[in-house]
Amino acid sequence: MDLQSLLILLIIGLIAGWLAGVIVKGFGLGLVGNMAVGVVGAFLAGWLLPTLGVGFSLGNPIITSIVYATIGAVILLLLLGLVRRAS
């Protein structure tokens, strides 16, 4: 992975983390925390969705990547929220 790809992935993850925080109210970790979760969610969705056979394209690869990463970030925020509330 070159530097440009890494920067694009980070930007997409930051956007996805913000979107996930808006979607999943009450389970968020604050703006910076949600953005960090978005970056991890981008990696999670990049692995999980194809593994489950859920593949789609919205025409624009950047928009598709943001949607994938947002799905991963929402899943991760929900899991983290459940773990935090159980503690």
C-alpha cells in the first residue's frame, strides 16, 4: 500500500467514523474516538463484507468505500457500546 492509498483510507475512515457517530447515537466515543473507530471500521468492513459475500457498488468507488467503512464503523461502535455498558 503506497502513501496515497493510505491517506485515502484514513480520510474515508474519518468520514465514516463521523457518519457512524451520527447514525449510532448514545454509543459514540466522541468526535475523535468515532473517527478512530471509523478508520478501524474501514479495515473491518474491507475484510468482513467480502467474507460474508456482501459486495456492492454504488458507481463511484469513493462513495462505495465510504459506505463500506461506515457499515464497519457502525458495527464496531455498537459492539464497543455493548461492551462498555456491560462493564
